[in-house]
Amino acid sequence: MERRRYLQTVGGIGVAIAGGTGVYERYFTGPDWETRDGWLLSGAAPSDQDFSVFDHFEEWLGQRHAVTGRFVDIGIPDSDIESAVFSGFESIWQRGQVPLVWWQPFFGGRDSTSQSVTRDIANGDHDETLQMWADTLARWANRDREYDRRLYLNLAPELNGDWSPWSPAVGDDDEADYVAMWHRIHDMLVDAGLKSDQVKWVWTLDTTTRDVDPEAAYPGDDYVDWIAVHGYNWTSWETWKTPEELYGSTFDRIRSIADKPLAVTEFGCSSEMAEGEHDPARKDEWVADVYDYFEESELQMALWFNVDAETDWAVFGSEYGAETASVGGTEYDVYPAYREALSGDGVLGPHPKHPRVLTDAEFAGEF
């Protein structure tokens, strides 16, 4: 088979870079595209959109994450959709990672989105914007004739959370409206030319359950490729929980609904205790424990929310840390348990040879 050479810009990972230029060579041949043995696709959400801190994060790790998360509102101005895809998603792809998009049905701003948004979408009220998304995503996915792009779409996540206007827990919309919304969006993207090896649909529950029937809100096996859970450990929201206490019942619930690959596509832990004190060593121990628990639970993807928002969720560059590390001349607070967990056997970053980052089987959670 003809041997082809590709250059890929990947940032500052020393183990992969020639001359510190941010560019390295990878050689791809068909027979080398074998699906790897492993149990987990690694992932994270960066704290910065220009990836400057994220580059240092991954340099500290000594490896790339396989999947990188990005939040995008469906109802952004039509003029911004092209940039969101061909700049935002493409920037992740050019790093040699698969984008996972938390694709949120906010229209007219987060505070202005109607609590009937799922019914509105199902009724076709937002078809013009959705068609623009579908056409743009299809052009992006197919822009390279030989090796097309791929992404995960985490559509309308945390459906059982009453903080989301698309949740049946708020407004007058119900689970049937949520399903109808999902079907309409899914079918529009498929009709635009997005294929199953280009996009995987991720259906997500939060660990905090409200007055929602998840079984009734499941779009069906033909419309979902991965099932997922979101959940955070922080005493200010509930009590400090072990990984099993935090995730166990939700894992059982979601697996009773569908036999699909299971992911935790947004999670983190704070070092803050109930008294307002911080215990970074306890957080570091929790990080080690959660990856042990994920392996025991046969999880297949996990994305750490490496962003300090309501509290210090990050494991690199947080306000607190179990250790400090100097990367690129900057001192960062870090949690070494995260680096140790991701360096463990069976945790998969990008495929070292495949031009589409993951093999088809890995992309589908089959490894």
C-alpha cells in the first residue's frame, strides 16, 4: 500500500515534537490502523480557548487526551456558526484530538431561552438555524476527501436537571417533546450528509435527578451511540462523596435504559470542604479513586472539567494543588494523581498512526 506522510500541528508535547516547533511527522498506512487494547478514552475540557494553558497541561501529562470538550450554544447568531465549526472544532482537530461538543439548545441567550424550547425545535421553529448547523458540520466533516473529520455531539445534556430550559423538569415541555427534538435534529444532520463514522450522538443524565422520567426521554437506540453521565464532587452542592456514592446509582439507571458504551463526559472534584477550608491532598486521593472506580465500572470515556468555575475543579492550573510543577517557565498547581491515572495501562489517547485520531471501533467505544 502507498505510504503517505502527514504533518500535524500539536502544540508543545516534548515526546512528540521535533525541534520544539510544534509540528511533528506521523506516517499512516492502512495495515497499521489497528484498534488498540484498552478500557478508556481520555478526555478533558480546557480552561482556555487558545489552548496555551492546555498545551502546558498536556506537556505536564506527557501525552495528549483523545477527546477535547467544547461548549457551544445552538442558537448563536447564524453568522457565528461557520467560525464555531471551522475555527473552534477545527482547532481541536488540528491538535490531533476528537472534539466532543456540549451542544446546548440556548436561543437568544441563556436567560432568554424559552422553557418550551424542545417543543419549539420539534415543531420546526428553529429549522433555519439547525439547517445551517447541519450543512456547516457536513462541509467540515467532509472537507478532506481522503480522511474526513469526526466529532461527538453531546446534545441537550443533563436532561434531568432543572437548571436547563430543555429539561422536562421545567416549563410545560415533557419527555416526548425532548425525544421529538432529538429526532428532528438528528435527522437533519443525517440528511445533510453526516455519517455514523463522522458523528456519534451522546445522551446524558446528571447524577442529580429531578422530576424527570429518563426512560421516557431516551431517544431510542437508532438515535443514540453513547450514554453518558455528568457529576461533580463538592460539599457546597451536597456532601463529599466517594466515586461509587456519586456515580453508582446513575450508572445503574442509565445502563438499565440502554446497552451502549458508557461515558462520563463532564466531571470534576473540588478541594473545598464544608467549612470553607481546602484539602488538596484529599482531592488528589479522590482523583486516584475515581479512575479506579471507572475501570471497575467498565467506563469507556471520561472528560475532566479542567476549569475553575464555581470552585477549583481543575487538576492543572487550579487555585490549589497537591503539588506544583514548572512548565514552559510558569508555575502551576497540579494534582499528580491525574497524571498517574492517565498514564495507566489501557487509558487511550489519540491513535499514534490513525489520521482520524481514533479507529472506527475506538470512536464507537469498541476496544
